Amino acid sequence: MFFFEKKMAIYEFTPAELHEALTANRVILVDVREPEEHAAARIKTAINHPLSKFDPTGLPPGAVVLHCGVGKRSAMAAHLCAKAGVKIAGHLAGGLSAWNAAGLPVISS
């Protein structure tokens, strides 16, 4: 017999919605990719909290939006937040790939 965990509801920001929220300083962006990935290309103001060492209780206070490369790791981190009782605003649907596809600015090293 197989048991499937109920899918958690998390708000998925579009790149345009996230860009507008960041511009208005309404959210705090947390990048859950590894430090090398974050250093290579990142969204301005994103704070790096890698999933490999992710502790939801270490997130900054405020309306946190998680992001990663394509949305998988940020969804995993969101699940960890929910299990820990830490509320977040959501995550970036499609991650940095969707952000890039929308033509939004990225800082590259």
C-alpha cells in the first residue's frame, strides 16, 4: 500500500510579480541554490541560504520569497518551512530560469 503526502499549497510568484514586489521592497528574496551558483548569477538583493544547509528558523523576518534555478529546490525549502511552522510569502515559479526568460536583470560574475 502506498501513501502519498498531501501536496502543500504555496504561492507561486511569476517573475513579473516578484520583480514588482522587490522594486517596492515588499519582500525579501532568499536564494536556496549553492553558494557557487549564487555567486555566478543572482537576482539583486537575493540572500543566499543553500538548501544543503537550510534551516527555516534562520530566515530573516518578513515576507520571504524563496527561489532557486528552476523552482524545485525552492519548493523543497518551502516544504521545510511549513514543517517547521515558518510562514513565507511563496516562491518564484520556474526559478532563475523563468526570471531570465522574462528578460529581468541578473547580476553575473
